[in-house]
Amino acid sequence: MRNQWRLLLLCRHSLAQPHISRHLSQFSDSDFQVNSLRFFSSSLLHSLAPHVPLPPFISQLQNLPSPSFRYFSSSELAVEHKNADEVVLVTDIFSKGYETTDEMKVELESNNVVISHELVLKVLQDLNAAPEVAKSFFDWVSERENDRLSSKSYNLMLGMLGVNGFVNEFWDMVGIMKKKGYGVSKGTFSRVSEKFEKERMGSDLEKLKELYASGWIEESGLFKHDERTYNALALVLAKEDCVEKFWRVIHEMRGGGYEMEKGTYIKVLRQFVKRKMVKDAVDFYEFAMTGKTKPSVQDCTYLLRKIMASKELNMGLFMRVVRVFKDSGNVLTNSTIDAVLKSLTSVGRIGKCNKILKALEEGGLSACDPMKGKIAFQLSSRGEKGEASEFMNNMEASGHSLHYKTWASLIERHCIAGDQQSF
């Protein structure tokens, strides 16, 4: 047994000799070690007596996967070496900051450097940490060897500008790319959007998302969208200057058998409201009501309140929301009236109360007695005598007898105001 271990050590020592290691230089150290050990463990298996147990690690070596090797010819290695030298040379030339572009050209020609598409990509990748030098090189190529630039070249340069804080230059290059028909690649978008988000550059981040989404839509024939991507696009496009694309995307999504996620619906609805796009918010609510996942009762109340608080009260939009809600089998409650009444009061529109109540009645909701008293009190306390009288008349004309508490509310308010003559 001692002799076998000596054999293993001797063979390992012989493989370490220079004349052998030169021939195996193209293999990695780990690959070489695995194969060497596998070979000698196999020899031991044949030479040791069958009854002698093998060390555990020798048995395990027999099951290791065989590494794969790629053999390089001398010509391939020479090309790789030449390319690497050219990258270093070009990087060095443009780092020196020559006064004129002609000087750079002379320097390149004297070193037999030929600008190719592949060389441009490698130089830009090498200059990733030096955006100013990269921009100098890129501009030089753009002026003299423009056909050597591609969408990939532009995206490499664009990514460098974005992540290194050259915001104006970033958007200038986006404009150039648009004219050439180049879009923002996924890798560039991910890198730059992460930077913009980290630096809290909200407007630039939104602009970039919109740009990326727009390019995605225009090239939609190249992609197979799913529910996740459709929902992501809807979020990005829910704004004034993209609203046409937004509607196109969500109708395409519905036509493809995909549904809008609840979270997406809530975010989009609130985006529309925040941007004062009330009509689009109502259209979107109506669209969502025809889907499988319908908006909640709270969504209806939220939208009605926002319509009340908008710059111009649009009763047509208010009626649409009420009608869509009712047609979907829902029932309005007095809490809805209360929420709407608070919104009217907060924006000084309590005088529109009778119109709102009429619309709610058409939607199947009639105020309960305590709510009627509250409405009467609010109208009187705000000095809306005409509205208060109209409210009382409407109640009587509709066949609803006024509860004594409603009268009590009116009398209380008039007494507080010292306006006994109104009785």
C-alpha cells in the first residue's frame, strides 16, 4: 500500500515538470488537477488488490464530470493579441486630449489602426469608467466613420452618459437615436433607470420609462406580451401625452385575453385623478367595470368625490359613474351620500347638493331620514336658503314625508342664525 502512494506522489511530481506543463498551458488549473487525479486514481484501481478499500476521495473522483476544452490556433491567439493592443492604443490616443481631430487621425494611421465596428464596441467597453474620453472617441467616429456605429454602439455610449450624470448629453443622444430609428436597449434602460431612481430624478425617470415603453410598443411585433408586460406598460402610459397609446395597449391586452391587475387599476386611476384627467379616470373606471376583476364600492365613492372636487363640476361624468355602478348590480349606500356631501362642503359647492341628490336617486339611492336632516342643516348653515327650500320641496314632491328631525334641523339652524323670518 505504501508503494502505491509513493507512485501517486511520483507521478504528480513528474507532471509538474516544465516540458509537460507547457503542453497543458491552455487548460485551467482546476481542469488539469481534476483530470490528473482521475487518471492516477484509475491506475490505482487497477494496481491495488480488489480487497483493499480505496480512500473515499479517490472513489468520488471517478464521478467528477470531464471538463471541456477549447483549443486556440496560433492565428486566433495572434488576432486576439492584436485586437487587445489596438484597444489599448486607441484608448491611450483619445485620453491624451489632442487639440484637433486630425492629429488623432494621424496618430491612428501611423499605428495602422483601422476603425471597425468591433473595435468601436471594445473601446467603448474599455472606457466605461471614463465617459468624457468615451464621448470624445464616439464623436470622432461619428464624424469620420459613422457607418461603424450601430444601435449597440449608441446604447453603450448612452448608458455611460446616463449612469455618470451627463443628463443633458444623455437626452441629446436620445434625440439623435430617435432620428436614426434606434431604441433604448433593455440593458441600457435598466442601468440608467436605476441611477435616475437612486438620485431621485423623478421627471427624468418617468421620461425614460415612457421612452422605453413607447419604443417597446412600436416594435411590438418583435415581442410576445403577457399579462405582466401589459400591466407594466399601462402604468407607464397613464399620462396626458401618452393617453392614446394607453388606450391602445389596454384594449389590445383585453383582446388578447389578459386582464388588468387590481393593483394596476388602482394606481392608474389615482394617476389620472392626480393629473386632473377626470374624464380619462371615468372612462377607465367604465372599462374596468366590464372586466373580470371589477372595481370596489370604495372605488366608486372615491371617483364621485374627486369629480365633486374637480375644477369644473361635470354632472355628466358624475351620472356616468353612478349609472355604470348601478348597471353592474351594485347598490349605493348612505355612506356614499355622506362622502359626496363632505366633498361638496370642502370645495364650497354645497349649493349643488340638489343636483347631486337627484343624480343619486336616479341611481337608486334615496337619503335616509338622518341624512336628510344633515343635508337640510348644512344647506341652512351655509346660507343656502334657496337650496334648502328646494331640497324640502323636492322631498315633498317625491312623496317622501319629512321626518320631524329634518324640520328640527332647519329650525335649529335658523334660530342659531337669528333668521326667524324664514319660517
